[in-house]
Amino acid sequence: MRLYEYEGKNIFSRYDIPVPKGSVASSVEEVVKKISEIGLPAVLKAQVLVGGRGKAGGIKLVRNIEEAKHVSEHLFKTGVKGVPVKKILVEEAVNIIKEYYISLTIDRSLRKYVYLVSSEGGVDIEEIAASKPEAIHKIYIDPLVGLRDYHLRRVAESLNLDPENSKKIQIIAKGLYKIMTDYDADLVEINPLALTDKGLIALDSKITIDDNALFRHKDLEESLSADPREFTEEEVIAKKHGFSYVSLEGDIGIIGNGAGLTMATLDLVAHFGGKPANFLDIGGGASAERVKAALSLLLRDKRIKAVFINVYGGITRCDEVARGIISALEETGIRKPLVVRLVGTREEEGRKILEEAGINYFINDDEAAEHVVELVKNL
Amino acid sequence: MAIIVDRNTRVVVQGITGKEGSFHTEAMLRYGTKIVAGVTPGKEGMKVAGIPVYNTVAKAVRNHPEINTSIIFVPAPFAPDAVYEAIDAGIKVIVVITEGIPVHDEIKMINYARSKGVIVVGPNCPGVISPGERVKVGIMPERSFGPGNIGVVSRSGTLTYEISEALLKTGFGHSTVIGIGGDPVTGLDFIDVVEMFFKDPETKGIVVIGEIGGDAEERLADHIKKTGLRKPIIAFIAGKTAPPGKRMGHAGAIITMGMGSAESKIKAFESIGIPVASTPMQIADLAKKYFSDK
């Protein structure tokens, strides 16, 4: 779960991380009111969770009220990169002397927390990593040891700051660690961390919460169900039914069981020249009910021309899958070419159910994938 | 011999009275696994499939000192506790089936386990099976596996069954098949397991099944570049069509910060002479080519 910039900055303030003076507005009138409190010039920042927000026109400096009205009206009306804008963060403009980068995340392979620190802030960390990897300093924290003062001194040392800002960066880094552990975050990022005439200030915030830990953050869980944020409507439906779904660009609907097999199924379709429309993993031991919900979702999706179901039954039973397929067809009344590959637990029973309904099935998944791609080509 | 689990494996099932725990206890017993005790707090005195249930792992171990392995079916919020309890009771192999454990808990419990010399398989994994020894500590279906000389290590479940069965049908059985788990952080990584297979005299060839996210595959490639390819390895990588920034089912299957693409992993493997199959079924062809004289 990603937090909005303003949510992250509210958290920053509570953890002694300086942020620009500002607050969030939901209408043009509110924007004007906030500016009268903060003063001009001001920065208007669309609160959307898309990459490249600044380049897409989601961040604007305004010098007078007319301009502020015009910009906020436009943002509320048109959104950013197709994502509607519900809130705009109104902030004081600051004088930037230099931009730094700092984040705390988890190094998966080393199983440690790691600070990533760089004097080359303001651009994406991916860009720094690609163009100048030596400019990123990494300070690791063993989770059994926890954060110690020497970690903080090493963070400060890597940025060559003057003594006063060295102290400040240590307070900021300590705040990041506390946020990371208090909120079960898997990333807490400040980019840019700006050196201004008023000292170090976090000009942006990026916090992502570990979805697996939401059960101990009920307030976040509730806020996510009220506003699904980066998740699409289909992804929300999928979550409700206990399967995972990701929307893609193509026209062949995919259902698989198990994340690895489902990914491999997408790749297989692409391998034969087809374009998968989605990733949909029904998970282990799926009931007929869950299969029905999954297939119905794809049948109702107008982009999808044919559906390829690839199931290897372990805990999942082929007869349950077959029953789910039949009831999705009955319930939606929508007919699209279906290619089913079904092997494993109770495959005979499953195939019998499909045969009786006149649905073809395959045993070899290469053949099945090739077939569905041909089908769609000839539609 | 096989790795991690063999005929000397004696198992305690943590979370034995739950739906999954009891179902898979019966399936493991049918396969031949020696399960000697179960643990569910508050259920001491019960029996599941004839196996006595205890309130604590410590008591299970006291009454059955032969226990050397645990399998955990405990729900995610309580699973870290179960892992610490098993470690502190002196168990040396812990298989964590549970999906959805918070990553902060995972890094702590895995570091603790490793500091005590304990092997954690998982979390969020199908477990381990050594068909020649008739032992599985996991949830995989029997039909995909048979005795032989190929070691399989994977980040996924069903895809592993699929590829293992394709190998079996081509005449290649398995020494041990292990799913290390689909979470961002796992107890064992590819380097750990491939090293075990290199040392296992029964294993003649190795299949590595990777997927997008993280750099476990790239690290394995680096490791082999430095230490040498001591047995033939073939591989498959899932997720070539996955877009960046999206979690593909597994918590760990996500391309972030420019890292973890299938392309990078395939390149890393091919650069050190590990062939990568372009479809799961093609693994069988690669096996014929690379493992046949073994």
C-alpha cells in the first residue's frame, strides 16, 4: 500500500523530519484559502500515485491567486496521466541550494535494512543507479542489532555535510528508521531532501507499507478500503474473492493457479505471439465459487477476446475448476472462445464435466497456448 | 542421500489441528514421512491421524527427542512466534508453509535462525520432498515426483510441480525438490541450495526455477562465476511479460527500483553457461541434452 505525499509528510512532521509549510485542499476555493495562509509564491502538488508526476504537469509553482485558481481548476478537471486528482497539496516555495537523496528499505538478499544515501538527489534512484552507481552509499542495519548511533554517523559522513546539517541528517535518518518499524513500511524515501536557506527539508515523501502487515494497522487498512489508491477496480474485486489480478495491455485473458505457473502462462502466450490481457492467479485449493468469480471477471472485460485457463491441480481439484467454469458461463451468459488446460488432482472428473458442456481441453500447455493465440488471430 | 530431508527426518507439525495442518499431516503420513508429534496451543491431549498433540514445541521435543524437523501451518500473525519457538527448542530444519508473514518479522526470524545454524525453508513455500527416501515435508502433490538424480530448486509451487512432472515423464527423477518460497525474503537462497546439491553425491544435475523480483538469480550467477559450475544446471525464469512495479501474485515477484527483470536474470545465467528454457515444457529437452550422460 502506497501513502500519498501529504500523508507521508504528516508522518514526517511527527518524527522530527522538517517539511515545507503546507496543507492539503480538495477544491479550488480551499486552494485559495490555503494560499492566503501560506503566502506566495506557492507550490501546488497533485496528490496522485503515479511516477513522473512532475514531468506530467502535476507539480506547479504559482505566483499569484489567479494562476493558483487556473492551475488547480485544471488539475481537478483533467487529472494527471489519466488518474483523477482529488486532493492538491499547497506548500510554501523554498530556495533550493542542493538536492540529496535518502531512503530506508529492505535488502531482500542480505535480509537487512539498508539506508541508500546520495548527493545526487532530485532524479529517480533508478537513474542514479544506472548512470552513477558509485554515487549511492549503502549503510546496512542488522535487524537483530537494530539502529545504532554509528549507523547515523555513517549516513552523515557519506554526504559530506557541514557540522550543523550533519546533526540534522542524523535526526532525519533516525526518523526514517522509526517510521519504517512503526508503520511496517518496506520503503521510506525522501527525494529530494533539499538543502535550503532554512536547512534540510523533505520536499517529497514516498512511503510504501508492507501489505502483509496491514492486519496490525487497522487505520491504514480502513483508509485503503475507502480509497483503493494504486489498485484498479478489477484488482479490488480480485482481492475480495481471494485471487490476485494484474491488468495488462493485451487481448487474451489468462487464469492460472500459482503465481509462478500463471506468470509462465503469460510468457507462453507471448512466446507464441499472443498478448496477455491480465495476470490472474486463483491460488491454491480454489473452490468452484472462486473460479466462477475469476472467469466472470474476464468474460465481462470487453478488451478480452478469448480466455486461456491453465491449471495444474495439486491441492486445487480439477473438478472444482471445471464446475466453476460452467457456472461462470451460465451466470454471465457471455460466450468467448475458451481454451482450458487441466491436469492433476481429479483430472478425469474435471474433463468429464467439460466434455459434457462441449468445452475443449488440452493436456500439454504449449499446445494449448499456441491454440489460443491462433484462435484470437483468426477472430 | 538427498538434501535437507531424508529417511532420518522426524517431524513435528506446528498448527496440526488446523484445516491445512491436519489435511497435509495425513497426506505426508501417506507418503511415508515420519511425523511423530504435533503442536497447537490449548489442544494438548488431542490426536490428529493418530499423532499426539502438545501445547508447546519444547514438550513435544522432550517426549520425542528424535524430532529434528518442523513444518509450520500457523496463520501469518502467529507464524513468527512458531518459528522462534522451534528454533529455541533446538530444531534444525524448519519448513514454513504460511503465506503473508510481514517482511519485518521475516528478516528478524531468519537472521535469528541463521545465527543458530538453523535451516528455514520458506516462508510461503510448498516445502521439500526427497522421493527416493519417501519423505516430503510440504504440501506438494505426490504424482509430480519420483526417485532419481535431479535436484530442483524453485521460488514457486505449481510451476515446480509442472516442471518436475515433465522431467519425470522424460525419465529424470528427483533427488530432492525444494521450493524456497515466493516472499521477498526467504530463509534459503539459490546459492545455499545449489551448494547443497553440489555436495550431494546423489544429485547429478540441477534445475533452477526463478522468477522476477530481487536478485537471487543474479547472485547465484555471480557465485558460480567465482566458484565454478561443478554440476550441470539448467533453468527457467517466469515473468518475462510482467510490467514493472506490479506484484505478480507472490509478494516477492515485483520489479522495483530498476531491479529484478526476467531479462537481467536470463542474461546472468546465460553469461555463465546455464541454459534457460523458453517454456516450462522445454526444460525436458534441455534435461535430455545436458543431463543424459549423467
